[in-house]
Amino acid sequence: MRNIIILLGFLALVSCNRKDKQFCACMQVTEKLDSLMNKGLQEGSTTALAPEIKKIQAEKATQCAAYETLDGETLLKKKAACGYKDATMER
């Protein structure tokens, strides 16, 4: 019985940490891709950046696959837990 109480206490502590590390990694990859795309658009040379863009898009697809079907409210909460402000990509 004591072990169960200790286990439940530990699980409660772990669950209090609302930061989803995989989601935060997804946000970082998304931020990186956005930055690269903006750079290509500003310089007018997305073709030169195409290989790097494709690489980061593949990384984003892997990192963010689990979050594609989540509703907007849940995504905003996860985003806020990662330290991002409201609906922006700024921290």
C-alpha cells in the first residue's frame, strides 16, 4: 500500500510539469523553417535554399506528426507552456 501511495505521489509530481518537450521541439523546428522561408522570400532565392528547406520540412513532419489533429485551444496551451507568447512564434 505504501508503494502505491509513493508511486501515485511521484506520478502527480511528474504530471504537474505541463511542458511537452516533443511539442516544444516541434515549435523550434517550425520556427527554424519559418525563418528560412522568410529569408528565401526576402532574398528572392528560395531555390538556393531548397535542399535545406526540404530537410527541415522532413524534420518538422517527424517532430510534429503527433500534433496535427489537436484542437487550437490545446495547441495554444502547449505553446504557452513552451514559453511562446499568445499566438505568435515569439518567446
